[in-house]
Amino acid sequence: MITLTETGKLQQHKHHNARALMIECERDMVSEMERIGVFPEGIQIMEKKGVFRVILLEQVSLRQAIIIKQEMLSKGGDAAVSGKVASLAGDFTDIILMGTTGQLRKASEGLMRQPFGLPQIAEEILEVLNALEPLGARRLQLGRHTLTLGTKTYIMGILNTTPDSFSDGGTHITVDAAVEHAWRLVEEGADIIDIGGESTRPGCAPTPLAEEIRRVAPVIEALGEDFPVPISVDTYKSGVAEAAIAAGAHMINDISALAIDPRLGEVVAEAKVPIVLMHMKGRPRDMQENPEYESVVSEVAEFLRASIARAEEYGISKENLLIDPGIGFGKTCAHNLELLRRLNELRSLGYPILLGTSRKSFIGTTLGLPVEDRVEGTAATVALGIASGVDIVRVHDVKYMARVARMADAIVRGGSACEG
């Protein structure tokens, strides 16, 4: 802008290009300060001042809430509590903490010195803060295959050997057809093949154990040791898992998170293979009969946290655990959309996230499209899932979703994707 001064001279006002910085983590803050030339000593002082976090604690006692609020205020942050805290009405309250990572860490240090179970709450706060900071590359070992999580989004190609799956049932029920499709998925860009021998579509009845093994194990054996990508098996049955691992499978994908067959935890722990723990409300035969939640994100997170604890009790190592919010499993269209919108909140659990949205009914409901015409809707969920921090996407349309993932990774993860 150019204006006249009091002396009649022209003066140009410089525009300073003010804008908000999208700071997701302390590493982002450090990078921005380095870019403008802040001294290293200053960076060390300020790196925790530029990242703001909001953390929800549920079912905190009123006594704990009062002390937590005092600690947050004393460190320059704040805490929102129910009005019943002031009047000491009731027993428990949810509490929302607000502050920079530095303020939250200092408040946690103060809570560590308090009684009334507050050290445990402090540990939970610190766990959330640590989970939201990028850890760099994490290795997921699947037999001779190593997936370096954090560097790219991995594509899990779906191979159903069932006659009745909702999308491709009956297409790959012979061993030869299944093997041919598995190789096709690899050619299209699959990093993992997930083989399922039982349909888990809403309303379906369980498949007998022997039949599920018959559908899955021969396919794994036929693919052989030289198959170029790891094999996952979609099952909640310990007997199927045993047979699949013996045949050469490298990972178990359990829709029940060890809740249906308790022995599955023992099998996975003994074999030392990774397992995906998925949230499901009810069972496949009844999961879509009017599912209800007070808070779908809170309940899914609580379920997954309990499932992780259960897996660790079996002796499954932390490095072998992945989580899945269970899109479409005991959830309405609105529940699924809310979970996807707030998917990054599940990063607070600190485990790799697998997302399975491919061709599911909530996409059909939203777009008014049949199952065979949901590729664009799936692509939207995959791209937004990657932006929210998922590590693996489980899909039918591998060729297209591999392209979506590469493009989304180039945007979200950065790097030298562009040449020329």
C-alpha cells in the first residue's frame, strides 16, 4: 500500500505476510525456528512452547479434578471441568486439559508428587504427549519381511476365499483363482495380502473351523516361501491362526481383538507374530442391529486400550500390536463418519493404525451407490485416513488405492516425490 506522509512524500508500507503456522508437533516447531535462524539455545527453551495440546481425561474424581486444575493453572495452562466440581456434587467428572506441551509436562511432574492416584493420571498424560510426537521409523517384522512404518502408507490387499463376502464373495474360492488374484494384487502395488476364509459381513453366521482352515491354509501353502510380500490372515479363531501360521502366514488380523477366542492370544504370543486388534460392537451376526454409543470415539479408544492390555497379558510384545477402529463393525453411518473425522485422536494410544473402509456400506449410504461403484468414496476415506496418521490401509481396489496413497504420502509425509 502507498500513502502520503505529512510532508507530502510517498511512503510504501511493507506487507508482512502474516499467516498461521500449522504446527503439529515439537519437531515442526524446531524446523520453523531453525528456518528463521533462532539460536540453538533459544530453540531448546522454546520448542515446547509452540505446540498446543488439548487432552481429555474421563471419570476423574472431584478431588483429583480440583488438584489437576490447580496444577494446570500454576503452570500457565488451564483445565475445563464440570460445574459440579465447584459445588462438589457427584463423584466423577470428565476434564479437558489445555496447554502447551511444556505446560502439560510440568503439570504432570507436579501431579507425580501428589497422592490420590494422581501419579497414574500424570503417566497417562505423558503417554498421550509422547504418542503424538513422531517417533521416526518403526519396524514391523513379518517373517523375513520388514515394514518400516512412518515412512510410507502400506497397502493391504484383500483376498477373500469365501463364497459370501459382501463385495467379492465367490470370486476366488478355488486355490488357483486365489493364488492368481494374490499375485495380481502384488503387481498392482499391495505390500501385504490379507486372506480371509470367513465372511464377517453384517448378519452372517460363523463358518465352521475346519471349513475356514480348508479355505485359507492351502492358499498360503500354494503361494509359498518365495511370495514377495507378507501374508496376513483375517481370523478370530485360534485353530485357524495355528494352521495359517504353520502354512506360512506372518500376521493375524483379528476383528474381535482377542475377545471371541481367548486362546488366540496364546497362539500369537507363542508364534511371535504381529496381530491387528480391531474394535467391534457385538458380533457379525448382530452388530448392525441398532448400535448405540454415548461417545463412539471414547468407547472405541477405551475398548482398544483394554484390548492392548489383554494382549500384553498374553505375552504379545508391544512391537507386534496394531489397532483398527473397526469401521463398519457395529456402527451406523454417522458413527463411521465421526470416527474418520476424529481418527487422529486414536494416535494418542501410541500404536500403528490399520484402516479398513474399502467399499463399505457407509460409503454407499453417503453417496447412494452400490458396492461395485464405491472406488471414489473409498479413495476419499483412504486419503483422509493417511492425513490423520494411519499406517496401513486395507483395500480391494489395490491399483487405485496405491496411487491415492502415494499421492497422499507425498503431501503428508513430504520427501522428494517430485522430480525434474
